[in-house]
Amino acid sequence: MSKLLVFCLDALCTLDLEYMKTLPNFKFMFEKGSMIKHVEPVYPSLTYPCHVSILTGTTAGTHGVPHNEIVDVEDDNAPWYSLRSQIKSRTVMDVFKEAGLKTCSLTWPVSGGANIDYNMPMIVPISYQGDNPLQFYENYSSQEIIDKYWWKYSHYLTGTYRNLDEFTMHLALDIIEDYKQPDVMLVKMCDLDSVKHNHGIDNEEVKKQLRKHDEQFGLLVEAVKRFGDFENTNFVILGDHGQQDIYKNINFNLLLKENGFIKTDENNKLVDWDAYCHSAVMSAWIQLKDPNDEALRQRVYDFLLKVKENPEYHIGYVFTKEEAKEKYGLSHDVIDFVVEGEDGFPMAFDSTLAGKDLFEKYLKPGWHYSKASHGYLPHKDETTAFVACGKNVKEGVVVERSTMLNEASTMAKMMGLEMEGTEGVPWMEIIK
């Protein structure tokens, strides 16, 4: 019987592939497998929407997770999507489970409470620095996995040893050994994304992190050889999105405030608003307070088009909500317009009201602002990639460019299963 092991590297870029080919553990994937070199993510290319699209084969407006955060006006601490119940679409893990396969998912976003045999979701709030992360896993993870391994590896989630990737890897290796390799495993690594946010997309720090991921992948492969079924395993290395180095940041809510759409008090606290910007990092959503006010809608649209025409702002795209849905499958109650920077000019959008400088470089500490980021249109490079090798994968096929929406049905096909209801199709050119 075929098996599947997916090794997901957050922010894996097409740019990384040439270096990965030289590394001792990754290289067999390129020598014996096939790849889709440029995988276009969904819009916006944020981590959580993309991870859900990888498993559902649907766009964000369909699967219901359009952002990492459940955004709201003037909420700098918005909760993140975390539960399988928040996904409106069927997932490929559902398909595997219905087929009677043993499934495992480690540190995959929006998987809390999923019907997965061995599940440890990515569920601890990103800002949490306390010493009781178990509170977030309880009731949303596999109790068997908590009982068996929490005592042993929870120190990687607190204090001096805090490192989510280490926690994930130790769980993965033990699960492969103790359960003789579940039929399907998703193993998600986070650190490449963090390194690129902090250092940019192409430098020695990135190569150092890729070497670390190569070692981790080598351990997984060795564990499969020792305790699982290497000959019947399909290995997949994939990313969720690429990243771009950021040239400029713009505080779009400050721009709206300067033009009369937002009112604040003397402490920059929101008093009233007609239009408000929600950052999707390298794109932004504009929400109307009264979406039924057609005069306001036209006034805001005219303003956005005027901003786009001004070269000072480097805005390349303005979409109405109808255009965003039709072109990219993106929809949400708070989206009336979407704006994004010019092609070739990667720009990040801020949504705070505290800044005084429209182009202040760092306005909001944390994941929003960094040397590189994502959240941009699918066609823009850097894209991500999909590399596969194993029992049911052809050797030597390179598909130059395609869409993330094909990944779920392709992984199902590797396991001899069909997945209906996706917005993509299997990459039959790489399937034996």
C-alpha cells in the first residue's frame, strides 16, 4: 500500500531550489523525482489561507480562511484562525481518513479539532510567551499524542528551549517509529519563513536554514527506512508561499485619515470612520463602514484610483470586491476593495493609526513588518514550489508553472484516490 509524507517549508521559494539540489538529503528528490518549479499561491499569499488551499484545492473565498487573522476594525490583537471547523471545504485529509488510512498532521495551521488520528495543530497564539501552551492544545489535539509525548517535548514550547520546529521534528520521528509510519503524514516547518522575514530572501542565513531543513528531512527519511515503508512512500516537499524583499512600507490608514475617511482623537484612537484598511501585509483590504452607501463606495473608489495614479504611492492594483472574487476567488465581509503595490516594487501595508509618517519604515512590531514578506498577488515572483518523489511519482518531469489549487487532488492521486470539489486538477504529468 502506498504512503505519503509531506514536508512543508513555510516560505519555500522557487529561488531556493538550485541550492537545495546541492544538499545531501534533498538532492535525491530532484534526481529521482519531479517538480512544479513555480507554484502560484492563492490570494492573498498569507500562511493560513495557503495552507488551507493546499489541503482543499480551493481559493480563500470558498474555503473561508482568507487571512491569518480574523480581522476587525482597530483590533491589533485579532485572533487567528485555528480550528478545522472554520474551514468550509472538504480537505484531502478527510479523503484519506474516509479511505481508512491512518493520518498524522503536525503543526499544520487551521487543523485544531480535525478528524486526524495523530494531530498536533499549529494553535498556540503567535504572541503567547507563557509557560502553559498545553491549554491551547487540549481538546483540539489527539489526546493520545499529548499523553504519550507532551512530558518529553513540551519544553521546546517554553523558556530557553522554545523552538516550534524542534517540537515538531521530535514528534514526527517518534510517531514514525512508534506507529510504524502512519499512511499519511503532514510535517510543517516554520523557521525558514522567520529567517526570511528577518534577513531577506537570498543570503547566507537563508542557506543556513535550508541546510538545517535538509538535515531534518534526512532524519525523516531515515526514520521511514528504519521503521516504516520507504519503498512504498511518496515524499513531497512543498511551500505555502514565497516572499519578496520589501522596498517600502505605507501606512494606508494614515492616508485615509489625511483624506477625511478616518477620524481619531488627540491620542490617535479611532473615533469614527467611513473607510478602513486591513493589512494583508503586501496587499490590503479596504472596508466601508456602510457598504450599502453607493455614494460612499464611489467616493472611496475614485480616491483609490487617484492614489494609484500618483507615482509617490507605488500602487499598482485596485480591485473592487467583485473583481477580487472573480479574478482570485477572494471574498470576505470586510472586503470592499483590494489594493496592492506595483509589479517590481514590493511594498507592505500598515493598518495602525499610531504612525506619523506615511512611509515610516517600521510601524507595527512583529510579523507585519520585516525585511521580506508575502501576501501579494499569485503571479508575482517569488513563487513557491512542489517537489515529489516515490512509488507513484514519475522521474524527471518539470512543470514550469502552475497553481497551488492542484496540490490536494495530486496528493490524493498519489494514494490512488480521487478528490472531488476542488478548483484544481491533479498534475497527471508527474503521476505514474
